[in-house]
Amino acid sequence: MKIPFADLRALHAPLKNEFMGVLERVLENNSFILGPEVRAFENAFAQFAGVEHCIAVSNGTAALQLALLALEIGPGDEVITVANTFIATAEAISAVGARPVFVDVDPTCYTMDTAAAERAITSRTRAIIPVHLYGQTTDMDPLLELAKAHGLFVLEDACQAHGAEYKGRSAGSMGTLSCFSFYPGKNLGALGEGGAIVCNDAALANRLQMLRDHGSVKKYEHEFPGYNMRLEGLQGGFLAAKLPYLHEQNEARRTAAQMYNHLLAGSEIVTPAERSNGKHVYHLYVVQVDERDALKQQLGERGIETGLHYPVPLHLQEAYAGLGHKRGDFPVSELLAQRILSLPMFPTITPEQVEYVCTAVMEFTECLTARV
Ligand SMILES: *Cc1c(COP(=O)(O)O)cnc(C)c1O
């Protein structure tokens, strides 16, 4: 059996006619960039995320960068985020000229450790960017309280958490501004690049609309020098066509995750912890295991594709060598980088496929146990 890590073809095949309809409409209206398809998607996605405004942009990294710019964060400022995330979170901070300040994650849910964030606050800190990693939100209430006490903005990096919940609140509805990615492999993905910022603040929404489009709301009238970070009309249409299925696809991911949890229970494998007051949408199903590299190889030999999210924490990346960190600075992130393995997870994964993966994983761990 061959089991892919994700299966976008299976997800998109039933929507082919809807996608062709989008293409026809865009060709008809010449609405290649922004336009009615994007506007319709923005309205639908704002409703989905439980917020008033959605500003669709070219990708998730641009969303983070524009969010920081909208809050006038730049040179001389510090922004706190986690060492255990995709580099885009930190790159956006660097791109606006601010300094990323890394903190460690909690060892159970792998999201920002509030106490660590508190210790990292200085007089230069302007914002905190918690990352809702793998599809589960950060423990937001203590973090929002901390930010409020210090007058800091909270920007949610919800790029992996479309539809996740925290105490009944949607991912993206809790921060001052929240960012989503519609990279094809995300829980909601475009057929190309895409991203969005969501918020409840009309003035910020207005500023973001201008920032993404050359500082302008009216063509050839520019209030300030902005950027070209607009979503394409086609992608807006494709995303609007896919959005109505997102909820049931997230539920399918949750069902697969429960089956994994059940089949891997009682083994050496550490399965993902789900907060009792939240809803995890399993963008990734990440386990911890000893001898991870050997397991990854053995699964590969049996036709099972797996991933590593992420093999090198940001403070140990060459790109951030200038911050002067060393091994040992963020022990939880460093340990996770050695032990984590992302198993196949996608909405159309079948019970037989999950069973096949679990059988292969259990055989590996039983061999390990027998050896010691
Ligand atoms: C995907 C991702 C991003 C960046 O999104 P792009 O659309 O690829 O630019 C940012 N942060 C996190 C946590 C992500 O997973």
C-alpha cells in the first residue's frame, strides 16, 4: 500500500466543475486581481472566522507582514514569538525591520509558553505572535491578559488553524489582528498562493486594504507608499468554492486523529494532546517517538510518507544566527525537533490507511522495546 502524506487531488476532484465555473466568470469579468470573487470570499471567510473584516492578500507571510505594518511596528521594536514554528512567522517580523524574540513552547500542546513570553517582555516589546501550531490554538486567555497588562498587541498566527476553537471562540477572533495562509496544503488551501488578515477593527481593516494595494483605495490615488500583496481573483473564487466543505473536512481530520489516538494508545508513541476547552483541527497529526529517524525510514520503506514540522527550531537556523542563540536556549523546542514525526493526515484518509500506518508504527516500537 502507498499512503501519501496528504492527498490534494482527492480533495479537488469533486470540485472540478465549480473551479471551471470560477475560471469562466473571471475570464468573463476580467476580475483577475481582487474584484467580486475576492470580495465574496472575504465576506464568507470573515463569517467563518467569527469576525467583521477579512482582507485577502497574496499569502500568509504577506498577511503577517502587513499586520505588523498596520500596527506601525518596525525598526527598534521587538516582537515575541515561538522558536517552534515555520520560519514565515519570524521572517515577517524581520521584514518590517523589527527584532524577533523567540520563546519556548509548552511540552504538552507545543504552543507558546505564557510564562516564557512574560520573561521575554522588555521596554521595546510591541506585540506577541502566538502560533496555533498543527491546528490547535495557543492557550489564549493568559496570553491576552499578559498582553493587556503590558499594553502589547496580540497577533494570532492562525495559518495552520482554520476552524480551530478555544473556549468556543474561533481561531483568528481573539487577537487584534489574525493571519491565515491559504497555501495549498493548509486546511483551507487555494490552488496557488493566498492569505488573509481578519479583525474587528474597521480602521485597521481600512489601512490593511490600502497597504496591500499600493497605499490606495481609489486607483492612482495613493495616501502612502504601500505594497502589491493582493489576492488574485481566481484564488478568491477557488477559495470561496472550497470554504463550504471546510467544516466537514476538519471533522474528517478529527475522526482520523481519534482513530490514530486509539490505535496507538498504550505504546511508546506520544500522541497529540488536545486541550479539553478547545477544538483541534489537525492540520498535522504529530507524534513523538524515540529513534524518530529510524521510524521515518522504516515507514518510508513501507510506502508511508511522513513529514517533520519542524526539524530545526528557528533560533538554531542559519538565518537567525545573528540573534546569538545557542543550543540549550529553548530545550522543549529542541527536544521536539528530534522526536516529532508527522503521520499522514488529510480529510479523505480511510480507516484502512490509518490502520496500516498504525500497524507499521507499532511493529517498529515493539522491536525497539524488545531490543532493550
Ligand atoms: C504556512 C504558514 C505561514 C506562511 O504562509 P504562506 O502562505 O506559505 O506564506 C506562516 N505561519 C505558519 C505557522 C504557517 O504554517
